[in-house]
Amino acid sequence: MQTNYIKTILVLCCVVGFQLTTAQNFKKANEYLSFIGEENQKISKSSWNYTKSVAHSKSPRKIEGDRKRLLKSIERAMQKIKNATPFEGEDAYQKTVLDYMDLRMSILKNDYAKIVDMKEVAEQSYDFMEAYILAQKLADERMQEAQETYENAQKDYAARNNIRLIESETDLGRKMKISNEVFEHKNEVYLVFFKSNIQERFMLNALASNDISAIQQNANALQTFAEEGIQALDTITLYKDDTSVIKATKIALEFYLNETKNEIPKMLEFFLLNEKFTAIKNAIDKKAQKDRTKKDIDQYNAMANEMNKAVVDFNKANEQLNKERTKIINQWNEASAKFLSRHIPKE
């Protein structure tokens, strides 16, 4: 699950009655404002391509490629702005714009690089996953603050130079806002799902180790998390009345509840039976054949028959649980992917 994205709300600044110019010296204030806006628009388009990759692409190479292209886009814009002579007396505006772009560059290179590193360990624990998602949110908020700084500087420039701006949200800005809201909802639900999902992994590890105490401890925690998760789902605000990810999560949590309440107790009985059988087998193995009584042999044979049946039942139940678990995880991943695809614009 990739949740790397950039929070950027753009403002369209339309200046009535001026022409764009490619000149590097500006005789009119509105020409310089247009020049800066055009360069920022190129960055915004690259930002949207990166956001689309995060939302729709399953290729880490493509996502990373779009991130690098976004960095190049910022670098090119900064170079053009540095090479251009600001409109008279507006060096401070140029510096503010360059500082804003440099901050975006820093966030992409540093904050998002750290997020990529965090993702590598995020699956190891709920705390790591929560920290990973929080780091994304904080980086996005920094990006949003940078964008607001740019917009305020743009408005101040227009006011100083008697330029009337017609402000409206651009199409790119609208799409970025949508993507932020969609990711926020998905991530909120995902944390509820992941808390139980990772706890089940710990329980399964204990099962693989035949550690009865750890199985019981992790099963109790899983039951608590699943019950709390089902309650938490009722408090999460839907995105456009779309219940798909909520439903997929509830199905998963109900599976975990059934597993801990009904299936794990049977498995614990199997392990206890196995311990009992092992003790009887060890005891009879220690006796010489001539010292083994009919009672010893009958007890061993009865336990062996019971154990053989228990192994068949255990393997059958475990196989069925594995099938259901795989199905539920696939359903959740599919619901998540379709949710993003359904709500985040592709163009």
C-alpha cells in the first residue's frame, strides 16, 4: 500500500488583459507574475503525475521515476526564475518564490526519502505503520504550508502592483484536494485493519512455534483489537458514502474474531493433546519391551489413534483458515485499490 502523496492546493490567478511572454526582462508587473505562475503550473502538473502514480501504479519503478521527474521539474523552474530579471523592485518576490520551490525540493528529497525508508519497516509493527502514515501526513502538511506561502506572496505582489486577480481553484488543485481526502480516508481505515492484521501475524508465529502461552496471549490481544476495530469503524466518516473499504475491513475483523473465539481454542486443545501424547510416548519408549504392560500399550495405542485423528482435523481446519485468510486479505487489497481508482482522477 503505498500511501506517498503531495498535498497541494493551487490557486488559478487570471490577470485580465495581459499576454504571456518568454522574455527574461519584464516591463510590466503582470508579465512577471504570469511568468512565475507558468513555471509553478509546470511543477503542479508533475506533482499530479506523481500523485497519480502513487494512487494507480503498482510499479515502484514508475512511482520513483515520477518523483525524480518532479524533482527535475522544480530544478528547471528554479533555474529559469533565477536567470530571469525580476520586475523592478520585486527581488523579494523572486526570493520568496525560490525559497518556496527550494522547500518543496527539500521535502521531496529529505522528508519523502525518509518516508521511503520507513516504509521498509512499517509492516513490522503497528507503531511503525502508524509512524509511517503520520510521517506522510506531516510531510504533506509541510508541502501545503509551502504552497500557501507561495499563494500569499502572489497576492501581495498583485496588491503592490495594482493587479486584479480572479481567484479560483484550478483543475489540478481540485484533483489534488480530492486525492488528499481519498488517501486520508483509506489510511484511517487501513490503520484499523492493520492493527488486527499484524497482531494475527504474531499469533500465527506463535502457532508455528507451538508456543501455547504465546498463542493464548496473542489471541487475546487479537480479539481485543478486532472488537475495538469494529467499534472504531462506526466512528469513521465515509468518503462520498463509499462503504467499500469499511465493509472489507469489517469482514476481516469478523474473521479474526471467529478465529480467536472458535478456532484457536480447538488448536490449543490439539497442542495440549500433543503434549500429553508426547509424554506417554516418551514414558513407554524409556521402558524395555519386556517391561511394557498391556495397560501401557493399550493407553499408547488409544492415544495414538486419537492423535492421528486430531492431526487430520487440525490440518483440515488450518488449511481452511489459510484459504479464508488469503481470500479476506485479497478482498481488502482489491477494495482498497478500487476505492483509490474510483475516486482519484486518472487524468
